[in-house]
Amino acid sequence: MFEEIRWHGRGGQGAVTSAKILADAAHREGKFVQAFAFYGAERRGAPVETYTRISDCHVKRHSQIYNPTVVAVLDPALPKILYLKGLSKNSTLIVNSNKQMEFSSEIDCTKFWIDATQIAIDLELRVSESYITNTIMTGAVAKATGLVKLDSVLDALKSQLNKRIWEKNIEAAKRGYNETHPYNNGGK
């Protein structure tokens, strides 16, 4: 197994933390991992990409991820051109959206959606004026891909986040896991 997960969000939304939590969860299950970020403008609100690699053997690749097996989109307002690049029919796309988004027929990959923003609103997960969807989307990735168990995500979350915010974020990851939906046509 060699999985390359690309996370898309905006600065301040927690995409870097998502990559780290997923990597930590996979490491807890005995897998080899990498988690790192690619910053453009390095400011709150600017588009960011972060990456997680999960493998059964040592990860020797140290580049950005150009042909992901999984793409997770924390901000549905991002231009599609940013996150659709490099997808193949074997890829999985998980989008934060309140409904199934429309994609051209050329985007022939497995698709899932979750209303992570509404969950963040429900749980009052916000920093400043931004709702934070990272732990929700990490739970969604675990559900959509089966790469890691939810319990591993919850344990990793505790090691990556401050204890004072565990409770809401544990609930967020659980809801992310339980409220992730495949597209009506079986995810295609």
C-alpha cells in the first residue's frame, strides 16, 4: 500500500493539522508516514496544500503530491482547478459541501461529500471569523478511504491538539466519520 493524500484549504483552517493527525493515526497502526505542507502566500485565508503519505514500507519520496490517491477539500469555495489536478479514476475525492457538487464527466473518481461547515457551526469550532473543519474532514477521510480506524484518529487527535479543545474536536471527528456520504451513484 502507498497512499498519497492531498489536503486543500485556506490558511488558518487547519489543513496542516489534518495532515498531521492522519499521519499520526496511521503511524499508530504500524504504517510508515509523512506529513508536510506547501505554503504559497503564507497568510490567513490564502489557499494552502498539505500532504500525507501512508505506506506499508519506508517512504522515500519527498516531493509534493502531484497524482494523489485521495484529495480532501476543507473549503468548498476554493476554485476547483486547485484541487482537481492530478486526479485519476482510482482517486478518492472528499469535499466539504452541503450537497453533492457538480463535476464534469471528466472527473471520474470516487466522490464523497460532508457538510463539515455545518458541523463546525453546530459545535462552535471557530477561530476568529473562520469555522474550522479540519478534525471533521480527518474523520471523513478515515470513513471514505478506510486507511485508518476512527479510534486511531481520536488517539492521534489527542496527541496533536491542546487538551482544552479535545472534547469538541473528538465529537467533530466522530461526526465527520458518521456523516460522510458517497455520491448517489455509488461515489462515481
